[in-house]
Amino acid sequence: MTADFAQAFQIQARGTWSGEAVDRVCLPYDDRFRRRLLVTCDSGRQVLIHLPDARVLRDGDALVTQAGLIAVAAAPERLAEVSCSNADQMVRIAWHLGNRHLPTQIRGTRLRIREDHVIIEMVKRLGAGVTLLEAPFDPEGGAYGHGAVHGHEHSPGGQRHG
């Protein structure tokens, strides 16, 4: 039995590859943090992402396949854009979002998070403005180089566990 899909074992980071991609795959954020996933490209071609460990695929990265490079695009998602009146307010709100380990995209003086009515009410109570929109979501990668942190503890030395 032969596989009827291409396989990607490697990622070329955005800005490090050039030339024409042979295809494109558009994925929401949750599908861009995986180790193994079968995806369908714009052309209908299927690609099995098979990486040694979970990595975040960023908007503009490319999957390396036998057929050539497959460009990765962040799919539009329902987001809330948080606007702050000053730097102090932005730092305070960013701290609250980070304390909840929420993926957050920084866009100049605005913060983008996935639409969540509880978090939206919190940032409004902190005095920020909120605009709902649909746009690609490409949050910060985090201090440890990860795009998402799931279930971990912090030790006094700053090491991550679990």
C-alpha cells in the first residue's frame, strides 16, 4: 500500500526560504502547533506533517516536502483586538493575559487574543477598548520558544516541568 500524500519532516522558518512554493496550506492556530497532522493544501494535495517534536508553524513558514516547499498561512479566526489608552494599561492587561497563559499577538499598541467573552469582560473592566474581528492569528512564541504552554509548573529557578 502506498501513501497518496506528501510528507513534511522539516520546517523552513519565514524569512529563511525563497522562491516559489509549490502549494499553500492555511491553518488556524490550534492546527499550527503539532508534531503530526495530515493537512490539505489549497490545491487539494494532502501533506502529512511528521516532525520529531511539536513545533509552532508560523505564518510565512514553509513545509519541506519531496515535491517542494508548501507555504504555511495563518487562517482567519474570530479575534478580539484590545486597544489601550497608555503604556501602563497595556502592560497591566498583557500581564493579566500572560498570567492566564493566553496566546497573545502583539500588534504595535494593540493586543490580539482569540474571542472569549470572559476575557473580553476582564479587559473592559481594566479600561481597555475591544474590537471583534476576523483575522489571521499569529501569537508570540513565548520565552521558551514555544507557541503554546500546556499544563506546566514553575520552579523557583525558573525551570519548566511537565
